[in-house]
Amino acid sequence: MAIKIAGTTVIDDSRNIQNVGIVTATTFNGALTGTATGLSGSPNITVTGLNVSGISTFSNRMNTTSINENTNIVAGAINSNTNIDVLTNGSVHLFTTNASATWTPNFRGDGSTTFDSILTTGNTLTITTITAINSTSFYSSAVNIDGSSRTVYWSGGSAPTAAGGSSGYDFYTYSIVKTGSNTFIVFASQGQYA
């Protein structure tokens, strides 16, 4: 049986409710559509199978059991694919072909969206690039954002001068903090896995 109510409704442990207005429930099971606004107090909302696209904002804290990130797997060398499109391909990028030259990644939203436009001041985005290597001669020691060179603060105090090793994979992790319009602080590290 379904109940349809217009206005303010207070119901305990009910199901199959279609409401226009305010619903207060001690237990809710089922599908929820529309927009939840004006939540107050300390609501405890449990969601299973939430699919979100676009930009979502969570204030204060969000507790999760696990978060799975997609990895953009590129069958090519990083030095031939330096544009890192975070809107299109996410924050983790694996290049399966050995690097054959040094490279400077260029972080951007995508081909028509700037990196600057996807972050607001005070936001941080962490990006990881992983590249296959077979020589210590090829590495990255610089960063571009939206095509412009940026100052990088490297873990350990200095930029890499060689690949992490002569086989396996090099990981580069970049935490990019937006401090103002088209202004960023970039923290980076290099690691090697053989």
C-alpha cells in the first residue's frame, strides 16, 4: 500500500511513501529521488550503491569503508602523452610503455576545460602518474598546469635527476593546492617499484 501526503509528515518506520513537503522518519528503506535540503541536527544517512557524477560537495567529514578509483591505463609512453586530463580520465594514470625521454606532465581538466576552473581556492587534488621504465635516463622533474610551468616542492628537497630505477615502474604523486585564481602550490614525490 502506498501513501501520498502533501505538506509536513511525521511517520515512524514506514515504507512506500510519496511526499511533497517535509518527511521525518525514524527509518527509511527504499528509493529516494529528488533533492534533500534543509537537513538539520545530526542526520545519519546510510546509502548503498551511490553513483555520483559531476562535482559533489561533502562538508565536515564522510566516513567510508572503501573508495575505489578508476585507473586510466594508457598503452603508450608518458613522454608521448603529457596531457593529463583529470575530468576525463581521473586522478590515477598508468603508462604501460617504457618512457623513452624525459617529460613534463601538463595537468588540465580536459582539452576544453582548464584545471584552474575545476578547483576552488582551498581545494587540493592529488594525481598519480605511473610509468614503466627500463632506463634511469628518463624521468620527470617539472610540472605544467594548463600549459604553464609551475614551481614544484619535491619530497626530500630536490627534483629527481634520474628515474627511480632501471626496471619496473616509477610513481609520481602530485598534490596540487589551489591558493588563488590560477595560483597553485605543487607538492611532488617520486617512488620506484621493481
